[in-house]
Amino acid sequence: MSRPGYLVSPWPWRSVAYLLTGMMTGVVVLAGLVTSAAVGGVLAIVLVGLPLLVLAALAGIPVAWAERHRLRLVDLDPAPHRHTRPPAEGLWSWLTTRLRERTTWQELGYTLLFACVLWPVDAVAVTVALLFPLSMLAAPLLMATVGDGRQTKVLKQWAINTWPTAFGVALLGLVLLAPCAYALGVAAGARAELTRLLLAPRDGGLDAKVVELTRSRVRLVDAFERERRRIERDLHDGAQQRLVALTMTLGLARLDAPPGPLADQLAKAHDQAGQALAELRELVHGIHPKVLADYGLEAAVADAADRSPVPVDVALELSGRLPQSVESAAYFVVCEALANIAKHSGASRAEVSGGHRDGRLHLHIRDDGGGGADASIGTGLTGLADRVSVLDGRLTLSSPPGGPTQLSVEFPCDPCRPTDRSASCWPRTVSCCERDS
């Protein structure tokens, strides 16, 4: 509307078309709702009204579809719907999906607002903006046909007795068409913006994508945890047991073999099998340690501190088990941080502290090393930050030159409080605590 050529462009006509079609559509919708309400009220007496009420709840879907398409008259941006795809084929799946989602009820609310308020507003806008200038513009024609060249009235209010007056009024009506065209553009634009806000917000698709990405990220985390546990189980029950059997066989063969080259080869093979078994056990422990699954994060952190080459003080207090994904991520962060302290910090002592408060798990890993850790020059800290962010957590690092270095991590979570004694994680320590993210 701010462009100079607005009056000679198609947009004033598109605005009029948008408001006029809104009037006609609104009348049809109002008549349909009144008819449905009347029929449903009569049939409800014989218990047939419930299906009609369901149909009434779905009545907003076609109206919203028509409104989104009608929006193209004055708004060229796409207006996609926000309905979710049914999980299965068939009418029942579609019906249950539509009745459960919020978009259906929003469209029903818009339909009621459209039928009761919006289309009368469209009618008033078109009537006020077009009736006065067009009636004035038609004054000479009315005087020539209806008034027989002697007298006519504009809007049945102002009498016109002479031809100069009639042409003057027509000229004034022509002049008034310009501001009325702008008024119609404003009305159509406001009406279209309200429709878009209620039915197809410009960032609605982005919000839906963000929600879906968040859900898919949670599903990927859960799938990763399940796959990791499967690998751990397969290694523990399969390859590790075979290596144990192989080590025992080689040991027995070593005892039975006479001294000589064969005995030396068996001893070497026995030692290599023992080393492979130790490495495999360490790998299984790193995937998901049994102490974490059986006793929780507090015990697992204490175990990691005992195995650290740098002395570590642990001051971690938790009132209960946490979601598996949080426990795994927190344990991974602690282990990686302790490994980095042992390799790069030159520290003589470290500390792991924290607890759960205000719906968040807080962890602080501190050392008295030389400091100077920088996430921008390596991928270790970046990987930790990515792992924490998957669970909507936050990682901060303070490592000035000369030390000390402190790594702080926060995870939003609530402790698991199982109350069902039939659950597989009760009454022993809650090792299978699952939470629906």
C-alpha cells in the first residue's frame, strides 16, 4: 500500500474480492452451524447427537482449509496447515488424530469467530467503503433514469435538483474512491493477518519443525542408549565369555605341554589372550559400567575417581536415581574430564562435586593444574558440550592460565521416584529407571 502505484494495481480489487468472499463464506458457515446445531439438538434426544457433535468439532477443518486458500488473494506467503499425519491408514486413525490435536479445536474456534463476528465486520467494511463513493458516482445516471432529469437522491438522503450538482457529486465520489481503496486495503490486510495468526502463523512451520527436531533428538538419544546397552550385553555374554574359555584352555594346555618351544608359544598365546580379555573388559566398562546400571551415578563417579591416576575427592550427593540418559551423559562427562586432567592439566589433585536441586543436576569438576584449557583448539570439550546439549543441558568452562580449571555441567531432570512395587527396578536399587522424555 505504500507504493505509488497501489491505486492502479490489482491489490484494491483483490482486497474487495477478499472481503466480499469473506461475507459470502461467512453466511454459508453461519447457516451450516445453525442447521447442524438445530438438527443435533433434536437428534440428541434419541442419542444420535454424539456423532453429530463429533462432526461439529471437525467442522472447522474445511472452513480453515477454505480460509487458508482464500488468504492468497491478499497474502502471497504460503499458509500451510498444522495438522499432524495420522500414525496409520484408515478413517478411525484419522478421526482420533484430529480430535486429539490442538489444531482441530483452534480451527473450530476460528470457525465460530468467523461465523459470528468476522464476516459481519467484512460486510460493514465493504458497505461503508464502497456504498458512499459509488452512490455518489452514480448520481448523474440515477438522475437521468430514476429522476427523469429533474431530481434524485443520494443514499435517499440528499436531494439533487440540477445537472451541475449531479456531476459535482459524481466527481466528489470519484475523489473519495482513492481513500476508500486504501481503507479497504487496510481492512483486508488486518483481516488476513488475523486469519494467519489464528490458522497459519508465519513461524508456525518453524515451531513445528523445532518441536519435531527436539522429539527426534530425544528418540535418537534413547535409541543410542539402547544400542549401546545391546553392544555391552553382546560383548559381555558373547565375546568376553569366549575369551575367558580360550584363556582357560590355553592355560590348561600350557600346564600339560612339556618344556620347549611349544610351551613358550602357549605361554605367549595365554598372555595375549589375557591382555585381550582385560582390554575387552575395559571396553565393556567404558560403554556402560555395571556399577552405573546397578547403583547409580554417585557410586559410578566414586568408582571412576578410584581408577583415576590423579587423586580425586568426590562430594556428590543425590537423593535418588536419575533418568538413564542423564546418568550416562553425566558419567561420560566426569570420565572424560578426569581423563583430560590426567593427560593435560599436570594437576596433583582433582575434585568432583555437585548434586540435584531445583530440578537440575549440577556437576563441578575442578583441578589444581596449570589451566589454559580452550574448547576452540580441540574436539574433546566440543564433544562434551554436544553431548550435554542433546539433553538440553549446559556446560561452562573456567580455565585461566595458571589454573585452577573448573568444568560445570547442568542437566534439567527430576529424580526417579518409582511407587509401583511391581516394576522391574523395585525393590532393589533402581537400575532400570526409565523416564519418558
